[in-house]
Amino acid sequence: MRRLLTGNLTHLIGLERLVQVKTLSFLIPVPHTFFSNSSSLCTDSNLEAFLYASAMETLLRSASYSPLHTPKLISTHKFEFLNPNIQIKCRNRSNNNGLIVNASDAGGGGGDVDTAVVEKEKPRAFPRRFQVLQGSPAPFGATAHEDGVNFAIYSHNAASATLCLMSPSDLPEKRITEEIPLDQLTNKTGDVWHVFLKGDFTDMLYGYKFTGEFCPEEGHYYDSSQILLDPYAKAIVSRGEFGVLGPDDDCWSQMAGRIPSVDEFDWEGDLPLAFPQRDLVIYEMHVRGFTRHESSNTESRGTYLGVVEKLDHLKELGVNCIELMPCHEFNELEYFSYNPVLGDYRLNYWGYSTINYFSPMSRYASDGARNCGINAINEFKQLVKEAHKRGIEVLMDVVFNHTAEGNENGPILSFRGVDNSIYYMLAPKGEFYNYSGCGNTFNCNHPVVRQFIVDTLRYWVTEMHVDGFRFDLASILTRGSSLWDAVNVYGNQSEDDLLTTGSPLSSPPLIDMISNDPILRGVKLIAEAWDCGGLYQVGVFPHWGIWSEWNGKYRDTVRQFIKGTDGFSGAFAECLCGSPNLYQEGGRKPWNSINFICAHDGFTLADLVTYNDKHNLANGEDNKDGDSHNNSWNCGQEGEFVSISVKRLRKRQMRNFLLCLMVSQGVPMIHMGDEYGHTKGGNNNTYCHDNHMNYFQWDKKEESSSDFFRFARLITSFRHECESLGLNDFPTAERLQWHGYIPETPDWSESSRFVAFTMKDSVKGELYIAFNTSHLPVTITLPERPGYRWDPLVDTSKPAPFDFLSHDVPGRELAIKQYSHFLDANLYPMLSYSSIILLLTPDISA
């Protein structure tokens, strides 16, 4: 009996140099017993498996190839035959275009034996479109020269490499326009494959194919069917529109890197603003979410250019630094799945899943991937340039803790196919460490990987003019790499060197490199000093005197104190001073603390005072996702539909939080939308929603412009005006004095819910700032200052516009006069859950 099977086995077979088997047509005879009606083997699937294995056995072990055409196994498929007597026997024939396969029944069943011929494609003619030269191993990536392009890529474990060139029209079809096999003798130096091409590269894209061992147990995932992204590619081209599926509804459309040309962007003399970090007010922003809502009325909604159109809003708010949530190339369709709760589809909206670290997110550009990605680069540059013109620095949120390739079940896109065991932190049997909580962990302290990270950061500073970086889950950057070796890293063996993969390092080589790099040590470096493996380093992150930290302890302490929890008055006072308990002993300054109340992950400011519990049902995960410990308080009733008194208290609490943020030493950070009271309906994990939950709603901002936004704008401006609220060092008793209900008598007891202090200021004279987080009102006694009196400026218990008595408030003098009988007696009445700022002014009446 004979059966014919024709199939494409390109994903299994890769040849070293000039030839590749594409289609195998084979006729393999099988013993009659294999198809006997009484045999359990008599199924099409078992027959197909038999034929498949027969062809594989032939190609991999019995092929008569020239040395240049030796087959390499790059994927494994195991078949178990129910009949143990089935054996594969092969013989060679001296024929470069055909292979002979014999199959027989070794069990003596009398089955017929015959011959099958496996034909392979003849070698293709070498492409003549480009002149191929040896090339240089440095720099990595594709580098444009006047007479051509140099390509260089690192891969220690690959057996062979092929440069794949594609046109934009071929890319969606996953069709290679030209292949350039790289010769191991002339196109490889050490572990770097390289080639120099001369020719016409107009609208040309590129990627690589590698052959080598496919053995997950040893950490190798070589698959010559995959066209891989160069880790050093400077622009990625794929789908053009955010959230839209690719051809054949593919969530992972083929991607390729843009071959660079010698282009010039007109920076118009742009230079780094180099603001002292103590003077910053940071604004955490999502590029798409900032202007995607229809009420933004921007020409290019949800793009880099959309942000440019709205930069004046940030200037009005008093922001002088924006922190962009991930803008490296990522795949928003990574989590694409139907959400039955909302009737839409889940997306990777936040972008914390990087595909390529050199490329700006192409679908944040108004032109998408058109012009082979160069428009995305130029639009990002335009955003930075226009921000700098307005006195606003630009920081990038970077995700070096993991990539989009996930665990062993994830896609092979770039790093995994180039050299998985180098780029990822692996266990001895090839398993992926998961300190990121996202399936894999970038092998940050490996020599090759840490150099890659430094190269990436340098590129964004020198080429894209960004002013600094916030490192997501930065504690992973301090963990030991796979196969940690002190000799390899430090040059000598430590006697107590018992570190294993992932162990925290006191002097991580990567942090050392960044901190001492002549380019990077001059930019802002901010660590999210924890990871998902339980390593929490707030206050102890290796810093070399220049790293700052997202101060998660500030967030937690301030939330507890403002909502009236006992036992936090002393810790709250530390927060107001820039957390010297965390940073002073290590030689750092107040500005090493990035203070925040809310960020992208967690409740918004409005939701923090509206919900006791998370409400994440819209995520489609039965409310099991997101943090359940938010230190929030709904002010007496859950949700948005509540009494007027509860709504008033919530507004008061929002003002309390913002006032605290702006009068604390350290660097304040505001999350996008909190300036007008944006709500996500109690959802504290909106990573998957490309909708109103995450969009800045400009119409809501306008509605609140005479209320909360006004307060946010004025309190931010007040911080900038005060010399004393952004000190370069921690305040001492010469400048700051603590008070209680009566002057110079602070109460640090467990039951205390009142904290007050005076601060000498070279611009304002002296400030009196107090917080009453009790449910009871109190009348306080103010410090005596002969010849002066205390005038009210801020009282969060008052309705707008009297919550902030700026000079343009109608009836301001009358409002101040209403306090006069208290102030004349050096007293001030404070309502429950309120905070105040008083200014010392000369007493004219005296």
C-alpha cells in the first residue's frame, strides 16, 4: 500500500549556507500490517506521523549533502508509534537532488517494502541586487554609510545566520525579497555576524534567520523559519493602525526593522534643559490616552503630535517634566481577546511588554508605520523638541525587566531566536525565571545584555534628546545573571561568592555601568525599586549618589495619614521632609525621593476617595486581578452616587492629598487626569482598556476648571514660587519647626491626627502648614511673631474659589476679614479632614 504526502517543512529544516529545503514531496511505502483493519494503527493521523518521521529521519541522519549543505535540526517533534516493531531504515544515494527512504516492518509481519524518493530544491542563484562585502562587527545594528549599510548582530550559539531583506509589500505576506547568507569565515568575528551591502535600499526592511539547536532544556530556541528582529533595529515596521488586526486576523503580524539612511532632523538648536531635579514637577502620561478622547479636539488624536497640541495644558498646570509611559515598540494585540463584560476586546494598552528597545512605538505616530517607520521617529523627536521649547523635560518609562516573548510558550520574535540563553535569566534546565511576573526575566547583568541596555539608553539621550528614564521593576536590574561568575564580572573570585542566579547584588554591574557612563550619569535616573519576586529596595536601591526612587513608602504613609489612620503622624512628618529616614544615611538628598499619591497602576486620585474596594469586573477576570490593599477610603459611602456631604468631603480629601504632595520635600509626581479628578469607576488595573477609562477627558477638565483643576494649578504654582519647598538638602531646625494644637508642642503619639510646621522661606517669608485628619474640628493656636500676622492662603475645607485665596479671587479681602477675629487672637479654626497654608505678613495695624 502506498500513500503520498506533500507538505511544507521549512519550519523544521534549515541548511547552513546557500540552500534551503522548502517543499518535500515524498512517496513512502508502508507495510500492509500498518493498515490492517485489525490494527490500532489504522488512522490517518498515525500514518501522517509515520511519514513525517520518516522524512525527518532521512533528512537529518542519512542525507547525502555536500559539507556546505548539512541539515540542521532546529525544532523537535516527538512521535510515539503504537507498534514497537516499526523501524525506519535509510540508505544514502549519491544524488544532491534526491534522498532515498526505505521503511520496513522489523517484526516479521510479511509486509511489503518499497522505496521513497525525497526531492529537495536546487540551490538558488546568489542575489545580485546588492554587492556583498565583509562588513564590520561594530557597531551593532544596521548602520548607514554614504556607500552602503553595515549590518552586525551578536549571537554566540547560532550555527549560521542569514540576513533577510524585505520590501514593504512583501512584509505582510511574510515573504523574503532577498536572502544574504553570512559566511562563517568572512562574515563573522568572534560571536558577531556582520556584512556590508552596497545597493539601493529605498523602502527596504530587514531581519535575520538563524539556525542552531532547538533544545529548550538547554535554553536554545533556534528556528530558521522565523524572521527575527534585530535587537538594535532603530525602527520597527508591522501593522499600521493601533488595535487593528493584521492580515488573516493575525495578532502577531510579521515585523521587520527599517534599514537606515543618512537622514537629518531639524532640532532647531535644541539642547538639554538640565533642570535641577529638586525643581521638577513630574507628570506621568500615556501618549495615546492623553488625546485619544474625542473631546481633545486635536488633529492627530492619540499620537505624539496630539501630545504636542496639548503641551500648553501642562505648562498651565505648572508641570516641567513629563514621564511617558512605555513608548518603545510593543504589540497592543498581545492580550487580544473578547471581553464579554464590556463587549469589546482586551488590549495591551499600557505597553509594559517591549518588543524592541531602540524603536519608538510606531502606532503612536499619526502616520503609523508609513515611510518605513521614519515618521514615527521624527514625530517622537518633534514631541521632545516642542516640550523643550515650553520648558518641559521628557523622561521615558523603560521596561528592561522582561520582554514580550514571555515564557516557553511565548512567540519567537527577536531575543529568544537570536540567543535565548544570553538574553534571558534561565534555570539549569532551561526554565525561565519570572521575577517580572510576565513570564521571563531579562538577563540584565550578563556582559552582553548590560552593554545592550547602556547602548539603548545612550541612543535615546543622544539621538532622541530625552532627559532621563524611569526603570520599571528596577530591582530586577540588581539581580545576578544566569551562570553568575564573579571572575567574569569583577575579574576576581570572592571567597564568599555563593550567589546563585537572581540573587540581589550589592554592586550590580549594570547599575555601575549606567551610573558611571559619561553620557548617562548626567540624566535623570529613577528606579521603581521593587519587583514581582519580592525584592523591595525603596531606600536601599544601589544608587551611586545619582539614582532616585519612586517612593512607594511615601504613597502608603500619606494615604494612611490623610484618611485618618492612627499611628502615622511621625511617619507622615518624615514624608513631608523628603523621607530622611530612607535617604539621608546613604548620602542621598530629598530629591532622590519621587513622591506620588497615585500612578497608572492603582486608583486614580478621585477613586482613592470614592472606593474602599477595587471594582475590576470590566477586566473580565472576576475581579481577581489588581491589588486589594489600596489604603483608600470612600468617605462614608461606596461609589459615585452618594450624598452631597460625602461629595464635599471627597473634594476636600483630594485637595488635602494634592496640597501634601506639593509642600513635601522631594519631587512631586502627578498622574495624568488627577488634576481634574478623572475616575476609572474604581478599577485599579486598567491595563487592558483602550477606552474612556484610560482616556484624558478634556470636557471633564473644562467642567472642573473653576474647581479642582484651578486648585491643582495654583498649588503647583505656589510650590514653584517657594524657595523652601524644593530644598537641596533635608530641612533642619534652623528652618523648620514642628507644632501641635499649640506652638512648638508637636504630638507624635499613636492617636495623633494633627501635624503642623512652620518653614522659613526666602521668598515668602514664613509659611505655616497644618493637617487635621481627625473627624473632629479643632481650633489651633498659631506661633507668635511680633510685628507680623498670619494671613490665610489655602484652606481645603472651603469651597472654590475660597479654597485658594489667590489675588484674583472676587471678594478676597472680605473673605480674609471674616477670619480676622480668630487671627487677631492668633487662632485659626480647622474643620475635620482639612489642611491649611498661612503666610506671615507684616501687621499693618500694629
